[in-house]
Amino acid sequence: MQFYIKTFGCQMNEHDSEIIAGILESAGYQAASDLDEADVIVVNTCCIRESAENKIWGYIGNLKACKYKKPGVILAAVGCMMQQNTIDELLHRQGKHLDIILGTYQQHRLPEYIARILAGEKQIVDISEDNHDFPDALPSRRVSRFAAQVNIIYGCNNFCSYCIVPYVRGRERSRDFSAIMAELQSLASDGVKEVMLLGQNVNSYGKDWRRQGDLHAPDFAAVLQAASQVAGIERIRYMSSHPRDFSAELVDKISELPKVRDYYHLPLQSGCDKILKAMNRGYNTGDYMSILDKIRQKTPGAAITTDLIVGFPGETEEDFQQTLDYVARCRFDAAYTFIYSPRSGTPAVSLAEQVPLAVKKERLQRLTVLQNQISLELNQAYIGRKVAVLVEGLSKNNADFYTGRTASNKIVIFRGRPEQVGTIIDLTVSGAKTWHLESL
Ligand code: 5AD
Ligand code: SF4
């Protein structure tokens, strides 16, 4: 039997899909090269914004055609969107043709459920949050040979007022320290050069154990320090971190770790204190600026990127202007910018003063213009500099070129050779665009 996985959403989901592929392969399935070949189609879903959900329902709707073409095909939808408590009603309306629906806690059960469908059972829905038997070391089929993702903490306790994640991914659960280290060792012996440590809020690592009284439980800095000791792994990244938990002490520790220190992703969300408070972010623009100052003082060459949301309920033109001014001061290397999307069940949905879509779009546009200009200027400052690039492969946009990344996570386009893939090479930057550097 062959399987096909379609993934929507963030890096957590991409990695979950690698694990789902690994589980299915261990159960004797093979990866299909395209949808029409597959006997089992898995859609890994995301619900962070309405736009994602609309796209996914469209995709799921189109899968009906697969059932007509190949009546025995098994359709499974898994992940965040399926974990929402409104799912029953939605499935009734748009998902009757799905055979298996699994939330974020039960994906490892997929082979068992496929077997039950093959034995004649009708639609199975399992969105139970009971995960006491969740296996820690699941097989995974990695997309890349030399870059890998490693879970370190699951769930989120922050309840930012706009965010659905704590409702669909549950409370913070740190992954066993020695299991993480064993995975890193095994990746290194497979030739992996770069790891991305994953969690909704990696800074919280170990807090759950400390809350339960284990005062010596390792923290996030300990994970970074131990990961840095793993020979063969040259670069360590993490996603996502929370500015509230990013202490000066953590920056000090990171500045001692050459494999880690050149890149920070620090989601700001808004540059207006009133909005940050309404978002329940737990820091203000002054706190945030002190972290930026600290990072720039300790590692002047580090790149810093962020996430920003425009049009949060109650955001006035003056508030938005504060964000623009603040972003101009922060000078981020890049920003992932989003239009606020009301998510049912989150506190922000019921706030009065929702911002009209046209206003949100117009703000996004202005923010993008500003940020693109800053990104370009910061990239231009690289021209003439030598950078160490981990070569990823052929560029997706132009097969004449190769693509790779600097330690500061900048994409570099260059003329490469197949044997360079997976190695770190020195290049001199000759050109700069908004989203990438060139060495031509
Ligand atoms: N609307 C818009 N953007 C959101 N994000 C999270 N929830 C929402 C929402 N309801 C953004 C945040 C977060 C990123 C992963 O997605 O900026 O950092
Ligand atoms: Fe969502 Fe906030 Fe948790 Fe990030 S920290 S997943 S934005 S609730």
C-alpha cells in the first residue's frame, strides 16, 4: 500500500508529517510519488488563520474526486484543525467523505485506524487529549539529508489572546532531555549538519518539571549547551521563542555558543504597548528593545527576524503608526507579517472594535513596504562579505543556481555543484535582494 501526505502550516506540522511518514513506513507502507497512486491520503491540517482553514477545506473537498476514481482509497485528516472542539459540526458539513480524523495527540495511531477502516469500519474520529502512552522515539522520514527538526517541547501555556494553538496543542510538555540528546546524536551520525529545535515556546523547556518541584530540571539554555556539544552538528536553530522568557542571561549563554548565536527569531506581534497588553503577550516595547540591545551588544552580526500581526481588535491608526515607528527602530532582518484572523474560542474574537478587512489589508501593505526596505538595506550590507553557506540544493525558482543559508539564516543563491550539497562552503556576497543574497 502507498501513502501520500499533504502538509499545511508551520514547521511543527512539517515535522509531524515526517513522523507520520516514518510511522507508516514502519508499518509497511511506501511513499507514493503522487496523489493518484496513493491508497491512503493524509492531510495534515493547520488552523492558525482562517485563510489556512479555507484552503484546507478546499483541498479536502477536492479529495472527493479521488474516492470516485479509486473507491477504496482511504482519506485521513489529522492535526490542529481536527483538534478544534467545533470539528463535529464542520465534519458533518464538509468532511463526510473522510475516513479517519485524528487530532494532534493521536497521530501515532494511524496504522491501527487504517487497519480498522480496511476491516470495514466507517468514519473514525479520535480527537482525545489522552496522550499518556504517546511514544517518545517515533521513526521519522526526513525530507532533508543534512537538516533535521527535533521536537523539544509540545504545547503552549501562554494563551496569547488571538491564538488557537494552546487549544489544539494543549499544555506544555517538555520532551525527555536524554531522548532529545539521543536523537541529536543519531542525526549527527546520519550526517545531519543543522538542527531546528521545535516547540511552540522553546523557552519554556523544563518549566513543567520545575513547577512540579524538580528544581534541577534542565532548562532551554541547557538544551542549547548540550546540543552544541554534539560533534557533527554545525548549526542549531530553534522555533519559536517568546520575548517574555528571553532573559539577558539567556542571551549571554547563547553568545557563548557559536553554533547557535548568529540567528534569532523573536516574535514581536505589535509595536504598540496597548495592543501587546490586549494580546496578553506579557512584555512591552521597552522590554523587547532591551533584549534586542542585549543581542546586538553580545553578537553584533546576528540576524533577528520577527512575527507581526496587523489589525488586532482595537488597533487604531495611531496604534498602528506606533508599530511602524517601532519596526523602523528595531531594524529586523525580516518579518513574517500577518493580518489578524479571528479564531473561534479565543478571547480576542469577542473583543469589540474588530478592524475592517480593508483597513487590515492596507496596514499590512504599509508594514510590508517598510520592512522590505529595511530587509533590503540590511542584506545590502552583506555585499563584499565572505559568508559560510550550508548548501541545500538546486534553487526551486531557477535550476541554474544552487541555494543555501548563512549562519544568520540568510538564503544565498549561487552557482554550485551537486557534490557541495550538504557541505558548508565559503562564498563572497555579490548582490542582495529583499529575501536573499547572491554570490554570482
Ligand atoms: N491571526 C493572525 N496571525 C496569527 N498568528 C497566530 N495567531 C494568529 C491569528 N489569529 C501568528 C503570530 C504567530 C505566528 C506563528 O502566527 O504572529 O507568531
Ligand atoms: Fe500562540 Fe502565543 Fe503560544 Fe505562540 S506563544 S503558540 S502565539 S499562544
